[in-house]
Amino acid sequence: MKPTISEKCPLCGTDAVFYYVDYEERKYFKCPSCTKFQITRRADSKLAEAPQQ
């Protein structure tokens, strides 16, 4: 089993966990609010740079 890493959900900001998949090109998140989803490293960095509303 892959090790999980704690991090804020990139979509809602809730405490979540993820593990890397696809040769560390994607993060597989398990968020209590958003449920389960995958995000690419590029999309994750773009969300971090996006202006907050």
C-alpha cells in the first residue's frame, strides 16, 4: 500500500489525505467534503496560483 500524505484539499481547503499515482504525476485525494478524486500535478499547481474568491 502506498503511503498517504496529509494536505489541504485543493478544491475546498478541508484537511484531506492523498497518495501519488501514475508515476507521481497525479494525486489521488480522499477528502471528507469532496469525496475521492484525482488531480494532476500541473492542475494542482494552477489551482494554488489561482486568485481566491
